[in-house]
Amino acid sequence: MAKLKVYQKYKSIVMLKQKKFAIPKLNYASLKPNLDRRKYTTKAMITNLKKKGFENTINNILPNGYLDIEQNEIINFLFNSIVENVNLYLQERDDKLLMEIFHSIQLWGGNTGRNIYTMGSFNSNFDLQAYKESVQMVRNGNPEKAINALKKMKQINIAFASKHFSFWSHDLQGKDNDSARQLPILDRLINELVYGIEKQPTYSDYLNYLSDMYKVINKIDSEITVHNLERQLFNFADTDEGEYWKLYRLKNPDKIKVDDYIKA
């Protein structure tokens, strides 16, 4: 019955075009919730990393007995560990710690980030100086240069590049284009949800998405951060209501009620 009500909610309306940024009109909370997904691919990523010789790295990153821990607990552990290590790195600038942060973010992001390890060798794909430059550009409030730096690396797309941007900007407070501010994640799930486009986003999509996210925040509540909004959208995507929202955005964009969405 609940699914039927959700289905009926999105069954009639005015045209909401693909590529037009819009998010569902929800009761967005002022406090950022924990990530709450129906499915995680962390264990598959662990397996792929081990196959490529990163078992010691995994053992250093994760707690003892991690194979017996629920994946959502591993995700929460990784999130807190990454934030702590990012804060530490910003004080110490240690390359070993920087590499641990990189691997931790890839692991947190799940198995779709495996290509940098599995397509060719990690050492041939990864560029330490490019990563450092990207981090610095994020901290300086220049996402365009952060993108250009990470594009020097192989086998990492915007879906994972933006996960790195997100962690490295977690504490930033800016709100306008010229300030150091929080940078949100843009992956396929978010692309489907907010643009109604069923494809992997590219680097060229990111700056427009960033602008749209900040515009829509002012329509919701200027006190809600970009990271908070992004997290609530991720969680919404895994609900029954979120599944129907994506379905209608992708297949029937003319059937979403105008009162049910917020445009940038």
C-alpha cells in the first residue's frame, strides 16, 4: 500500500525536462544524517584491493576483524577516520598519511572505484603531485583547478574525484563562487536523481552541478550545508519514494507534480 501511494504521488504533472536540475521537495533536516544505503560494495572493493597487493594497506586502514563487521559500520568507521586524517594532514602534510587518505576514500566510495587499481598498475595511474595540487585547489576554493589537477591521473572519473573533493572540503564554510566552500559528490545516482540523466557524469558536468546545488540551498534553507543536502539526497534515493522519483525523472519527466520539486 505504501508503494502504491508513492507511485500515485508521481503519476501526474507538468513537464520537468531532463538536464534541468531539480530535487524532490522533502522536509530537509538541519543536521546531517549518517549514510543509509540498502546496499554497499565495500567488501567487493576490499577483495579487489587485496588481489592487487594492497592487503597491508587495507589492514592499516580498517579495524581488526573488519570482515565480520557490517558494511554500514565499516562505512561509518571509514568516514570518521578520513575526516580525522584529513584534519591531521592539513597540519602535518605527511605523504604517507596522504596516501592512506586516498586509499580510504576510494574504499569508502565502493567497488566502482576499483579501476585505478585494476586497469593497469596503480603506480602508473596515480600521480602524487597531481593529487596534492588538487587538494590545495580544493582548500583554496578553486574547484576548476582541482578538476584539472585530478584529470592528470588515469582511471579516476568525476564520480570518485568528487568524493575526494567532498572529504577535503568537509570543514569549509564559504557560500559563493569565489570562496573556499564545501564541494558535493556527483556520481551516476545523483545525476539520475537531480538531472534525470541515466549516464555516468563527466568532469565537464561538475561546475554546473556545483552552482545548482548552492542555488537550491538558498531556496530550502541557507543554514543547510551542501554536504548535508547531498547526504539526504543519497539516502532518499534508496527509499521507495526515491526509486519512483528516479523512475519518473528518467522515463516520465512529464509526470512529476510541480509542487513536488525544487528547481535551482
